[in-house]
Amino acid sequence: MSSTATSEVAEILLAPTPPAWIDAAVERWRELLVDHASCEKKAASSALALMFAYPEDRRLAAALSRLAREELRHFERVDALMRRLGVASARLVPGRYATGLRAMLRTANPGRKLDLLLTGALIEARSAERFRLLAPRLADPLGAFYGELERSEARHFAQYVEFARAEAPGEWRARLEALALREAELATSPDRELRFHSGPPGATIHYTPSSGVPLSSSA
């Protein structure tokens, strides 16, 4: 991923992933891989849901169609890697991250559409950050695979931000900051379960968000 994309991901996230989460994820990589497979399916499903919710936005639908296909290809690659590494698939108890973000969504349009786009951007940005942090800590083939996925997730993040900025030029930045505050809290505070987007299990985190969301890609 380019240095510009790395900077943009870091800026949208108001708190970095705690080292305690990284250590737990490296140690429990098999469990993490199972949740990763689920995340890829959820990412494709979310893109498709947006397409159905806003069929009149043909430019968005075309972009999300490509994004959903790519997420499903990622799922297929994760599933193949699980088979190769002897990791059994399993149904995990859902984490609190997605539920916590969904609770912030407005229920009426046009606000809901903006919130869905910005939430998509935040999830992709957190994914890219964690792939970057995990890639050098995990042995190949998983480490190399995660290094590759970092670039894909950063590209998806940029797409969601682009559509959000076009949707509400005067509102998107302030709304992003409000959603990003909640995302940062969910991703860094102690969590009961280890998931790809969870906080560190059983750790004590002092949450200190940054003061703004200065995306360098914005006008």
C-alpha cells in the first residue's frame, strides 16, 4: 500500500489497534482466521445490501458489485487457506463491533445512506490497519496473504469515502468523526471475545482519541 493510503487509513481511525490485540491475534491466529472468513462474507453482504437499498444510484451499484465480487473471492481464498493449514470452519458468537456501529446508524434517509457509506469506510480502514500490523508477525502463507489484503481493504476504504463525500459534501466530515469515535472505542476497549474487529480480550485500555479526521484525500 502506498504511503498516502497508509496515512489516510491512519487518519480516519481515531485510535490505533492496541498491542495487546495484536499479541492475542498472533497467538490465536486459527481462531482469528475463522472469524476472518466470516468477515469477508459479511463485507460482500453489506455491499449487496447497499445496492438493493439504493438502486437509483447506478454508479454506486456498479462499484459495489465489483467490491462484493472481490470480497467473495477473498472469502474463497481464506477458506482455501484454512483447508491448507488444517483450520476447521465453525460458527462463532458474533462480536460487539458491528452491532455497536449499527446502533449509531440513522434510520431515515438521506442520513442513513451517508452513515452506511461512512461505516463501510471505517470497517475497511480498520481491516487494512490490522492486516498491516499482522502481516510481519505471522508466518507465510498467512503473513504474505494479509500483506496483500491490506492493499485491497485500503482501496475499498477509499471508495466508500469517495461516495460519502459526494453524497453529503457539507456533512460527511463531521458525521465521520462522530462514527469514528464510536469505532475507536469498540476497537480498543476490553472485549470478551477475540474477533478481527474486536478490542483486546481482557485488557485494560485507556482510550484517547485524536482530535480530528483530516483525510488527505479530501478536497
